[in-house]
Amino acid sequence: MRLKITHHTVYNYANPVRFGVQSLRTTPSVFQGQKVLDWKIDIEGAECGPGFRDGAGDWVQLWTIHGPIQQIPVRIEGQVETTDLAGVLRGHREVINPLVYLQTTDATEPDDALRDLAASVGQDLGKLDLAHELSRKVGEAIKYQSGVTSLTTTAAEALAIGAGVCQDHAQVLITVARERGLPARYVSGYLHADAEGNVHEAAHAWAELHVEGLGWVGFDAANGTCPSEYYVRTGSGLDARDAAPVRGVTIMGGAEKLDVAVAVEQVAP
Amino acid sequence: MYYNEMFDGEKVREAYTSLSDWVDHMPSEIRQMKQAEAEALFRRIGITFAVYGEGGDPDRLIPFDMMPRVFTQREWLRLERGIKQRAKALNAFLRDVYGRGEIVRAGRIPARLVYQNEAYEKAVVGFVPPRGVYSHIIGIDLVRTGRDEFFVLEDNCRTPSGVSYMLENREIMMRMFPDLFRGNRIEPVDGYPDLLRRTLESVAPAKCQGRPRVVILTPGHFNSAYYEHSFLANLMGVELVEGADLFVEGEFVYMRTTEGPKRVDVIYRRLDDAFIDPLCFRRDSMLGVPGLMDVYRSGGVSICSAPGAGVADDKAIYTFVPEMVRFYLGEEPILKNVDTWTLWKQDDYKYVMDNLADLVVKEVHGSGGYGMLVGPRSTKKQIEEFRKLIEKNPSNYIAQPTLSLSTCPTFVDEGIAPRHVDLRPFCLCGERIELVPGGLTRVALKEGSLVVNSSQGGGVKDTWVLSE
């Protein structure tokens, strides 16, 4: 499937920004399920710095911004040819040992409720069945509802609320998977919104669990499925913050307001 | 029972023959006068040590003992070979675990201890810094228990401090007792700043053209080692900067100066990993440089020590350093490790809990003499309190036998008496592996005490290596 992605963000600042730095992980991953046909990133008034592929296989690109500037438009556009691999991240080049993804973070620290949820799944299942079962349980435990959680909501908090968005589903699934000894990570990317008529946003997130023999396998607990040709993967991390597509700081600037528009459309080859 | 470095029974050992004479002929009023003079000199140059969490005078002087600690050339050469060997193995280990992890694949170190270690830095996996060196300044803490018996207590691969004391102790001794240095052939240590600068310059990134610009990055004047940061910057002739003095632009890091921005090639940081780049690590860090890690990873700047170097020096990994020497160098380790019980193993746990009163127990990530129990020097109550801490989180602790640390004669109120000592030499790793002869000798000034940390009542001595 050929997907066209248009991701425009405008950062508006209360005061002129004197200087800023942004580190972007918004370039589609390279693996058998994705072929990048073209990809462009443009930040008005910014200088493109060094780029490199990190140990997790993600492309990282640094930008520096010279002020004074009160509005920073970030335009990301491109086309990707996708193939359904039933969620398996086949042919992805990375060097980080999967055991690193057993480390917990503040956002994925288990509490009793998360431990109970992890333990509620059968003890005699194979690794792959266990992963599917955990994903299903998380989908049941967290109702999809926007506005009840925020960017800083932890897995424990989301489970207590019992509702949230894709970030919460992913972080809860990561936490319970690690609790059961499966290395797990947070993945950010895009989702073609017409898939099965779901209503989620085009900027999407899910989890990847490491299953011996198969390697990394994606699980989208929010949609009760594994990533397919409707998904475009860009980066990963230990939690939402670690996998953030954009990390940045600005000097001066004051209050920041974002206008974001993301579209993922299917186009004819 | 303790090895006395100066006396073999009544007989004075070879290293101390000339010093023995010097001590015997020093009247006590001269000694007191000189001790006061030394203290005044230390105060004047401003070398003080702030002790965390102890309150009192933040600019307290670290006590200086005028009686030098001496090694013969033969003793030193063996130590030097052992230290260099260890430094080489530690860097080989770091290069390996941030690459293919052969030592783990070979089953010589448990994967969990490496990859789930909180000091293991995911952000630098797959990146090989210039010359494959991760830890450029390694402080190796040694204790002696016999004539040829030296043990490594711990390795410090991140940002070991104390080298300024090594340099100042010598400076002050030479100023106060010039005759001693005329009468003895003592290896100099004052080449250290030059050697350090050359080491740092030798790991400049490939993109650097011309002579590399080196800076020292400090957390600021409230840091307890700030004196050392400014002292070293001064002696090396490089800038001392704080995070706010540096910024990233395009592919490089620059330093703000009155003559405009200047490109920086090598950063000797005296700042923990967590604080060097808010985009990559702790986002609330005001001490670091946003974007620094991206420039580092793409080869625009070198960071010494490399982020992630700490995985080689925690106390759990320590037990495997002899294995590293065998695995990477195919040699037998020259320096021995202290026997160590790891409390996450059931058998070890039981043994340690049954023998707390005889052992030293330390936190895996602790340092500076904090969070440790010295069994034989603790009250029953202290031991029971510590037992509760261990029960809560056994994998956070290791235990070692109480070592019979060697003693050196030390000036005390009553004259001269043996006190326990350790040694921290500073090994430099860049194009070559080098170290100046000697290091920092710390001495436990309290009678019978085995804790030499300056935060726990320890002092320092000048350390001599005699020339042939």
C-alpha cells in the first residue's frame, strides 16, 4: 500500500525565540514492511545539523534554530510503500541487545494493579501467545477515550483511570510485558485512519514485544491488532518520552502553543 | 598482622631508609611549625574539600600528613603494569558491550548485569568513539596487604577526582622540604597536566582540523570538586566552562567567548551522564548542553569520559574485571580483585547475613564511603539497621572481607604512628596508555580506622616513587 504522509506543526511562542535546538526522529524506519519512496523535513529558519542512525535503527536528525523568531513551522512530508508482515519487524537493522528493553522507567514502573494484570494471563502460554494475550487484556482494561490522560500520564495512572489514548495502551502493555520477562518498547509512527473505520489520530503509537525466534513484533492494544500495511513506523524507545518524535528546547520564547495537522492518505502507485 | 610499609620488625625497609633518618632528626617543635605552615599553604591556595551531607564548614581542609608514602622503582613497575593492563581491559569491555557483546555471548559475564545495568547507555550503542577509548581517565583504588600483595578495591571509569591533591601534595612538600628532594631521587609527577592534555587532544573527532580545542565542563562552583576543575583547566591552559557557555549549531559545539563563538573539539566533562544533554537524558538538567549527544554521535565532538562508561565500574561488574583481562588480552591479571560476595546469589546472601560483623558491605552504585557497613567497626545496633536495608533490596549490595590494609608511619599528636592507607593512581588512556609515577595516597587518620575517604576523616600524603 502506498501511503502519503503530511505532518505540519507550527510552534507559536509568546515571545521571540532567541535560539533553539530540535532533535527529530520522524523518518520512517527501514525494514521489509516499509520502503521509503521520498521523505522531506523542512524547518523554516533552521539549520540542518548532523544526522545519524542510532543503535535502535532510528534516524536522528538535529536542527538548530536562530532567532529572533516567534513562529517555527515544521513540515514533514513523504511517501512510503508498506507491506503487511503481521506485525513482525523483519529486516530491521539494529544493534541494541533486547534485554536493554527490560529496564523500567518512571512512566513504566509497575504497581500492584499492573503486576496483577500481568499475572492474570495464563502461565503456560508460549511467548507469542502470551504477547497476544497481554495485548488483548490491555485493550480490555483501558477504554479508548481522549482527554482523560495527558502526555505525562504513567502506565500505573492510566490503568487506574481505566481509559486513555494510544500512548497509554502502549505504555501499559510495555509494563506488563516486561513484568512477564518479555523485552518491550514504545513505538511511534503514523496510522492510515481509514483502516477498519477506526477513529484514532493519524499520529499513532503502539508497542513492540521481543519474542524469541521471531524478534520484535508490534502490538497495537488500542486497536486490538498487530501493525499492518496501514502503519508507518518511525522510532522507538523505553517509553513515550524516550521515543518522542521531536525533542527540543528553546531559549526565551515563553509560553508555547502548537498547531498540528497530520494526514495519512492512500495514494495510487 | 598489618603490613607496615616502613618497618620490617625493627628493621627499616629499603624504600624508607633515607626518610627514617629525616624523621629521627626532626625535633617536635619543628614538626609542629611545619605542620602549621603546610595548613596555611593549603588554605592560601584554596584547596578545600566540601563534604556532602555532613554540615559544618563547607570549605574544610582535607588534612595533609607530611610523612611521605614511598614505593621503590621495582614495586612501582609491577603496579604500573597491572594498572595499564586493567585500564586496557576495561576499555576493551566498554567497546565490546556497546558493540557485539562478545563477552556476554561467550557466557563470561551475565547479560543481565550488563544490559539491565542502570549505567548502560542505550543512546550510544553502536557508536565507537575516537581510538575506541571510552574511559580516558581511570582512577584505580588499590590497597596493599603484604610485600607483593596488592588488591584492587574499585575502578573509577567516569570522572575520578583527587588528582589535584596528588599534584598539590608534591608541590607543598617540595616547598617546605627542598632538601628532601635534593637528597632523594624521586620520580616527578608534575608532567600530569601535560599528559592529560595530550591524552584529550589525541581523541579529538575525525572532523577536527588543526590543533584540537579542549575544554573542561564543570557543573559549577557549588560542586565539591570545583577546585580541581579550575585547577586542572589552569594547568592545562584550557577553558573551564559551564553548560550555558556551550551551544550546538549545525554539526558542531561552540563556546561563547568575548571574541565570538569558538568551535570545541574535546569536552572533558566533570558532570554525570544524566546531566550532559537535556534532550537525551534528564530533561530538567540546567547544567548540560541541548543537542550535545547528537553532535557526539555524529562525530562532531568528543566527550571524555564517553557517556555510558559507567557500566564498567559498578561494583557488580567489578567482580568480572579479572575475567575481562583474560578474555580480551589473553593474559593473567597482574592485580588481584578482593573476594566479593554478591547478595543477589542465594548462597552468598546467606553467608553474608550470617557474618555481617566480619564483613564490609557496600552499595553497588555507592561511592565516597557512604552507604557502607564496616562490620568489625560497627555497633550491634548499626549492624542490625544495615541488615534491614539489605533485606529490602539484596541485589543493591556486595560484601567483601575486611582487608588488613597496610600501614604507613603518620605524624600524630604523640609523634609518629602507623595508620592505614590506600592508593589511587590515575591512568590516562588515549593514543597511548600512560600514568605518572605515584598517585593519591589516602590515610585513615583515626587510630585503627580502615576508612580512608576524606568525607570520613581521611587525610592525604605525598606519594613517592624512587628512581633506580
